[in-house]
Amino acid sequence: MHPEFIKLGSFVIYWYGVMVAAGVFLGSWIFQRNAYSRGYSPELVSRLILWSVVWGITGGRLLHVLVHAPYYYANPLQILSIRNGGLAVEGAVISALAFISIYSKIRRFNLPEVLDLMALPIPLGQALGRTGCFLNGCCYGRHTELFTGVRFPFLSGRVHPTQLYYVLLDVLLFLFLSSVSARKLKPGVVFGSYMMGFAVIRYTVDMLRGDLRPTFLGLYMTQVIAVLIFMTGAAWFFFILVKKKGKT
């Protein structure tokens, strides 16, 4: 655990913020490169990146605050403090997706193709963000005696390094999406694969989390949302299939 990147007097830049920024930069660069190769204009690509990031951060923070409502109810001034952690990936994905869907109606671009282009690099960005979680000490797992266990100074005993589990699985998801993208299948397949893959990763790894509280049917709120995201991905595949049949 090493949360501080740079400290100058009372001013601190945290590793969490650095890694999240690095993830956003890497994902944006890959999306920009791929979008340009498909003929999308720099103006459209820049707007998509800017507003997806803005809405992603807003939605990610909002969901994080809702999941940890008791803490933020007692500490309302911390709601806007995100330098040291506090972004829920599901909230970021949902809010950014909502923006892109609405914006596609305004600018009339190919929504499935753009979603594919944006979904491809997201797991890499998430992997970098989860590395920041590990350095920050948040999103830790339950107690374990396995050799993979790690120690954090504010906890007693060894716990699952769930942050690193996310990192490994996110990288594997990126490699899988890259192979799917290389096959040049019907537009929308990469996005649907990402939604379902992300949901499975989040649901399974969250079973080992030690910092969340069960809510609905003994599940964490993040798991409930993961189920909904998986169902959305499945519905998206059904939509693609029906649309394809309708054109034959």
C-alpha cells in the first residue's frame, strides 16, 4: 500500500488519481486511433471522449456515494472529494452509455460501431484504475490464508488482493475483446461481449470483497447492478440477432 504519489507540504497527489487518469488517457488514445481509422471526424471523437469522461466520472462518483451512503451521510463534505478514491465502475459505464446513446440520436452516427470502438480499450483503463485501488488500499478483500493474501496496515491479518484479481481479469477481457474485434463480426458484438464479461468479473470477484455490505438477497449492490448489466448485454445480443434476421 502506497497511496501518495507526490506530497508537497499539505498538497498531495494520490496514486489512485494518477492511475485513473492514466487509464482514461490510454483508453481515449486507443479509441481515438481506431475511430480515426474508421473515418470518424476529430471533432466528433473529441466530443465523445470529453463528455464520456465527464459523465463517467459523475455517474461513477454518484453510485459510489449511494453504495456507501451511511459514511457520506455522516461526512457530506467528502462527497466531492475524489482525489483519494471513490468511483464505482458500474456507475461510470451506465452514465457514459446513456450519454453516447442519446448523442447518437443527435449526431446520427453508427451507435453499435462506436460502442464497439469505445468498449475495446475500457478493460485496460479499468486495470490501471484497479492498480490505483491496490496502491490506495481500497476495494480490499476478505480474510484469507491463501498464498495470494496481502496485508494492509489498517487491517488485521491477510486479505484477498481483490484489486489485483480485477487487474488480471480485466487484462484477459481486453485480450478476448481484441480477438473478437479482429474477426470483424457484426457491429455491436464487441460491446455486448464487454458488458457480459465485465458483469461476470464484477459479480464473481465481489464475492471476495471485504469492504461491501450485503443489500438485496444477500448480494452486494455492485453485484445486483452486475446482474442487470449482464442482462443488458444479453438483450443487446438478442437485438443484434433480431436486427440481422430482419435484414435477410
